[in-house]
Amino acid sequence: MDTRCGYVAIIGRPNSGKSTLFNRLVGQKISATSFKPQTTRHRIVGVKTDPSAQFIFVDTPGIHLGGKRLLNRVLNKNALNVLHDVHLIFWLIDRGQWTDEEDYIKRSLEKIDCPVILVINKIDKLERRDDLLVILQKLTLKFDFAEMIPVSAIKEDNINDLVETGKRYLPESEFYYPTEYLTDRDHKFIAAETIREAAFMFLEKELPYATHVEIEKYEQEDARLVISAVIWIEKEGQKGILIGKKGEMLNKIGSRARRAIQNHLNTKVHLELWVKLKKDWQDNPQIVGEYES
Ligand SMILES: Nc1nc2c(ncn2[C@@H]2O[C@H](COP(=O)(O)OP(=O)(O)O)[C@@H](O)[C@H]2O)c(=O)[nH]1
Ligand SMILES: [Mg+2]
């Protein structure tokens, strides 16, 4: 057999750049990214196929300490569970920033028999290239990494090296998916994530985390796609902020999301957003259950 195929988990602390790297590797924007930690809530699969290998990447919510709410606990559990089902792990770190959360991840990995490639991300932010040497020396002592590869997910620096190196760790196997297959997530899911991403972009403090997007209507009507979505919030007081003065905030979120969905699907989109209250949904097992995997 001359092809390789396997599952690769992308893990790391919130905000280390997992979803950015995931989208980059798959070559399409599937997973929501933002400059706020913990944007990712689902386990998302994205497939990259080249003539000799098929990678099935799994983007995960960030692994983090603390977080007492049910949603946080479920996200953490999801991210850790996936480690048992993969052939290779890409562990992202933000340059040399080794914190308590990295120690926590390290302890979780010690119980797992799977090669780990440390992906040192955001190297575009290093002031001097020499700093990289110091970082590599420091990190190599931390864990028995199969490899350590510096990249910039955003600038697409050294991604090819990561792919070629990663390939060597995949088992020899037939491809699991057809070569053109990209993701297990449908357009409706991506639309909901795009709306949530826009909300993350404009809302502040705890409010983005209080949002949960539900698509109520997703229908092609003549030449345009009509989407109607509810943004759930947790507290009455959050409604006003999300809607904004004269609806300004909701409009801003809506037009950004509409443009992004339009670009993604290459079709005209009409987007309606509604804001509704579901008290303390982050502790509501029924809703959090949707994120369970
Ligand atoms: N400068 C720089 N920023 C990055 C890079 N990769 C990701 N980011 C930024 O880091 C933030 C978190 O990224 P995201 O992919 O959502 O992180 P996640 O929480 O680990 O999924 C976003 O603002 C990204 O634009 C990188 O290579 N360089
Ligand atoms: Mg993410």
C-alpha cells in the first residue's frame, strides 16, 4: 500500500490558534476563529487529501483549567476524549508560552500512547528569529515530543513542513473518505458558526460566551438563500446590549455574518437575526448536550 490515512487531533490551550490552523490545513473556513479564547465549541472534522495521504483533522475546543459551568466542563471533556481516538496529535502552543494549562495538557497526554507533534504557532510575532532557538531548547525538555515544528498559521509559514512531517506518522491505509470530501459539517452549521463568530467579534466581556445560535430557517427562495436565526442569550440584561442602540449592534453582527456566508457559499443571502432569552443555558443539559460528542 502506498497511501496513508489517519485522524489528527489539533489540541492546545484556548487561543493558541487551533481553528486558524485547522482552516488553513483543510483549505477552507469551517471552524469559527476569534481573538477571544474559547470560540470553538464543537468537535469539527475537516479532511485534507493529497495524492499520497489523507488527514482527518479534528478541531477541538481549547483545553483549559477552571470553568465551573456545565458548558465548560463538557467542552473540556470533548477535547480530552478525542485523544483516545486519533493516530497523531498536533499540540499547539503560542510561541514559548508554557503555562499551568500546558502542564495540565501534558498530564493528560502522559496517559496516551500516540505521537505528539508540538506545533509552535504564531512565530510571525517573534521579534527575532533567534528567539526561536531559545524556545525550542526550552520546550524540548518539557515532553517527549515526536517532533517540534514552528509555524505561523496566519501567515501560512512552514505549514507545508508540518504536513509533510505529519504524514510520516499516519498509518499506511486506504483513504477513509472520497478525495473531494472536506467536512462532516453542513452549510447550515457553518452559517450558524459564522453568525457566532461575528457575535464574538463585536461583543465584549462575558457576552459572546452567553450566545448560542440556532438556525430556524434555511431555505433557497428564488435566487437567494433565506436564513433566519435566533441568538439566544442568558440574561434579560444582555438583550439590550446585543441589540444595541437602534439595533446598531445586531445590524453590525448581521451584516458581517451575511457577507461572510455569502462569500463562503457564493450565493446571495438574506439573513434575519432574532434575539431571545433562555435563562442560564450554559448550565442547561439539553442545550449543552448539543455540544457533547
Ligand atoms: N499573529 C498570529 N496570530 C494568530 C496565528 N494563528 C492564530 N492567530 C490568532 O490567534 C487568535 C486565536 O485563534 P483561534 O484559531 O481562534 O484559536 P483557538 O482558540 O486555539 O482555536 C485569533 O485572533 C487568530 O487570528 C498566527 O500564526 N499568528
Ligand atoms: Mg478554536
